[in-house]
Amino acid sequence: MRPAFRIIAPCIVVFGLALGAGFGQSNHPTISQIEAMENFAERPTSKVIWSKKVGRIDSDQAHAVITAMILQDATQSPQQVRGLRIDLTEGNQEDHVYTSEEHLGRLIQALDEISEGWPRYVKRIQGQGCFGSGVFWQQEGHAFSASQCVLNRWEGLSVGTGAGSFRFTGVSSSLFAGAITRGQDELKHQ
């Protein structure tokens, strides 16, 4: 019975790793999947066929405008891409991040995780620190990420894009989650 166990146990481990890898791929998009809408938008033949501003978030340092949009490019397949563009500015720094419709739920979930976990985190650290969603830790490339922070002389939401960081003083992740949810709802009706 022992020899059979030696063969079956490694097979179970390998199957488990393969199964886990399969789930990981579906739960955590690749860089090319995250940046697909941005790449589509940057094509010279791409145009915006519908857009609606769904949120504006301002602080003393940074500003964000969230716009739901549908892009079209008749020379490509698919010919349409739907999602959000988040325009971020702080001083002379600016960036534009695109998130396609299929990734909006994941983004809202990550922002909600921050809102829900922040009070427990603050009690635990009793000082300084930043708290972000595990969903963002799995993400690479040019995409939206966020951390709620309390630091020596600053408190608020730090938004990263892979190309820069923007500090929203006194802002919570729930404001971004609300605007993104409104954008998701608008896209459902188009």
C-alpha cells in the first residue's frame, strides 16, 4: 500500500497546483488584459462613441475625474471596448488609467476591502501605516491601485498607477468605489 501512496500523493500535489494555477489565472488578470482598454484607446483609429462623467474627487493635493465610456475602432476585433477612464492630476503630474468593463467588479471589490478593513488596521497599528487590498498586490502594469494611509503629516488615500502616485488628503476609498459603481451602472444601460 505504501508504494501506491508515494505515487498518488505527488499526483495530488501536482493536480492541486495545476488547479490553483488555473484559478489564479482567471482571478488575476494578466498585464495585457489589464492594459487592453488603454491600448485600444491609444490607437489612432479608435474613437469615443459614448461617454459620461460619473465622478469627480478633489482634495487639496490631487484630483480625479472618472468617466464611463465606449470606444470603437472599426479596424479591430473586437470593434468596441467598454469601461472607465480615470484621469488623475497632482501638481504638474497627470496620468490616465483605463479599466475595461469586465474588471470593474474586481476594482470595486478591492476598494471595498480597503474601506472594510481600514478601521481594524488603524486599531492594530496605533501609529503610522498604509492599508491596501490584496487584489492590488497581485496587479502589475499600468493600472489603478490604492492604499488608505495615516502617515506622520498626512492622512488619506494614496492612488498608484504604475506610472506615479497621487495623494488624496482626507479621502476614503469608498468615494472611488462609489464613482466606479456609478460608471458600471451607466455602462449596463448603454
